[in-house]
Amino acid sequence: MALSTPKSWCKGMSTGSLKSILKTGQNNNFLIQMMKALMFSKLLILQLKWNSYGAEGAYFFLITVIETVLSAPVALQNDIYEWVRDHRVHHKFSETDADPHNATRGFFFSHIGWLLVRKHPDVIEKGQKLDLSDIKADKVVMFQRRYYKPSVVLLCFTLPTLVPWYFWDESIIISFFIPAILRYAVALNAAWLVNSAAHMFGNRPYDQHINPRENPLVSLGALGEGFHNYHHTFPYDYSTSEFGWRFNLTTAFIDLMCFLGLASDRKKVSKEVILARKMRTGDGSHKSG
Ligand SMILES: [Zn+2]
Ligand SMILES: [Zn+2]
């Protein structure tokens, strides 16, 4: 991608000279040393692998996967604590005023509008009554919450901008607006579709009396989060679907973590229970995904 790079973008320092400092280590400036250390320790392997294919597209895809699956700061979708709190309120008081993104208020509100206005008082009141002691006791969650803002600046915007610029000489403008800003906007909208489209469009094979739907397009965009009728019917199922890895990279990721011994106790609904529920409350479509 060719777009002219400003000769000087960083207080009179040309991109060329900054890059040469980063590459050769001629400068002991602490900030530059920190940037070098971060880039080399965290991204060298990733970049060598992907750059060998000459793949800006692959980089874009990979970083999208990483931001959606692996790293909340990259996604900038609030820290884990806040995300879990809102998610629990959403399930417990789904499609009432206490639901943070109440889909009965329309597509726009459930998609993005809820983030643009003050929370409904019921969301705050009911949210405060939830038991969040388990996530408060989780050291990783609280560590991430403590350092959330600086980690967002670093992982969501700074690194995605620096990597293409440094490793395959992309212009700094393209590097900022495509891998950082566009990627962030696309991923946000894909995630928001779970709250909007997956509560409005699709069939309801498990429970036709609730609004959440099975929406395969949302599953594709949100890496498996579109099996929403299933997810709201059986919220304790770790896979959010009865179909395992089908359109469901998130399930594959959790399974990988279990395989590596980093996660355990996956809860799954039995086929018999699913079938009985389909027969009892489903819309008869018996389809999903
Ligand atoms: Zn959910
Ligand atoms: Zn939902």
C-alpha cells in the first residue's frame, strides 16, 4: 500500500532515523529501549512467521483474531471485570431495563447506542446486587483492570501501528488507520452484532419464547458467538453451541487451553437435555449455525 509518509511526524525526527535507531540500538533513550524490548520479546516470532509469507492481509487477520480471542486490551471492549459484570446483568435481566444493551429498545441502542448514553438506573441498581466475588478474587482479572488504560494504548493502538511500519516498511499513516483504527472498528462492530443482530434475526430452535436467535453470520464475525438462542437457553455451556468447533473458534481456543492444562471443568449440556428442550420450547426449526 503506497501513501506518502510525512517526512517528520515525531518532533522533527524522521521515520527513517527513528527506525534506524530502533534497529541498530544506537540510542540509550529509555523509551526507545522499552519499545525495542516490547517489540522483540512479544512480536518477533509472530512477525517472522507471518512476514515470511509477505502477508499484510494475514497480519490483519491474525491481529483481529488475537484482539477478539486472546487479549481484552487489544480489543478495547472494557476490562474483564466490567465485561463480566455487564454480561451477567445482560443474562440475568435479559431484555428488560436492567439489561445494559436491552434489544427491545431497538437495533441501534443494542448495537452501539447503549455505550453513548448513561446507563438506565435499573442496570446500576440490579448490577450492584450481583455477586462478583469470584472475579474480584481473580488476581489476573484485577491485575488487568489495574493496568487496563496503559495496556489499551500499547496493545490496541501502538503495537498494531508499529509492527507493519517497522517490519515491512508500511507507511505510518496506513499502519495507524488500517491495522489499528479500521481493525478496531470492524472487530467492535462484529462483537456488537451479538447484542443487536443475534437478538433480532435468526431462528429459535431451543426456546421460541426468548428473543436471542441463532445467527450464522454473527457466528462467523464474532468467532462463534452467534448461537445466541442456544447460549441464552443454556448459558452455563462453555461452548455457547451444541456443535463444538463448527463456526466456533472460541470453543476451539478454550479446548486448546484445556489440552494445555490452563483451563478445566468445561460445562456441557447433554444431547438428551438439548433434544428435550428443543421439543418442549423450540420453534421447530431444529437448525443452528
Ligand atoms: Zn452471553
Ligand atoms: Zn444476548
